[in-house]
Amino acid sequence: MIDPVEMQDFFAAFFSGALVIVFGAIYALFLAWGRLRGSRNFIAAAYGVYALLVIAVLVLAEAMHFDGFWNLITVVMLVGYLLAPHGIWLLSRDTHNEAEAKFNSD
């Protein structure tokens, strides 16, 4: 059972939850831009933003008093945030390469 959240924890949970969304979007954007432009600096920045995402998730988990099974959910969420942009990039790249090859063969 999760303990009730106090008001100061509510504000910490609210802002850290918002930062999870913002940092997740920036991570995906920097990763895609780095791959698109072949820029190691953007890819390094993407992983720096991912580190900020991890911190925001840990603050969120602490503010919400996550315990036991919820910690597993937190880890699964972090792994998903790490791997999903890579999978989306590969899917998009392969889809566009296939469509371009089909267009050039016609």
C-alpha cells in the first residue's frame, strides 16, 4: 500500500513528473538530431539529458513513496525511456529506406 502524499511531496511529484516528460522529449530529440546529423555532441547531450531524466524519476519515486513492486515499475520505465527512441529511430530509418528504394525503382 502506498502512503498518502503530503503537500510538499505533491509539489515535488508534480514538478518532477513534468520534468520526466520534458527530459524524455529532449532526450529523444537530441538523439534523433545527433543520428540525423552524425553529431557525437548531440548524442552525448542526449545521454546527459537522460541522466537528468533519471534524477527526475528518482525524485518522483521518492516523493510518491514508491516501494517494492513500484520500484520495479520505475526501473522498467527508465529502461523504456532509454531504449524506445533507439527503436523508433531504427524503425523510421528502415521505413524511409524501403520507401525510397521502392520510389527509385519505379
